[in-house]
Amino acid sequence: MSRNRKSGQTMVEYIIIVVIIAIAAIAIFGIFGDTIRQKLGGAVSELGGDTGAAATAVGETGDSQQWLKDLGSDGAGSGNGN
């Protein structure tokens, strides 16, 4: 009987932890949702819409990783929106 009780207690503790993590994730996405949406939208348009602009921007900087770090707040690679 005691073992079943401890197993149930452990299950409830895990459920509480998962709920807390889910609430935190929802809060974070609520706060930063617009920024994430802008950056993803800009990145998608750069990668899928105008392939020449992305290649030109990477070619000008010489380093694709640096270009990704310099993405502006609109996600278009302007580098001045952060």
C-alpha cells in the first residue's frame, strides 16, 4: 500500500513540474512572440522569397554565421534593429 502511495505522489510531482514548465513557456512566447515572429518571417522571406538578396548579403559580409548574428529586429538582415 505504501509503495502505490509513493508512486502516485511521484506522478503528481512530475505533473506539477510539467505544468510549471508549460506555463513558463507560454509566458515566454507571449512576451517574445512578436519578436520571434518578425525574425522568422524575415528569415523565411530571405531564404525562400529572394534568394539573391541572401546570397548577396552573405557575400558582402563574407561569413554567413556573422550575417545571422546581425539580423535586425525585422529579420531582414539590416543589422541595426537590435
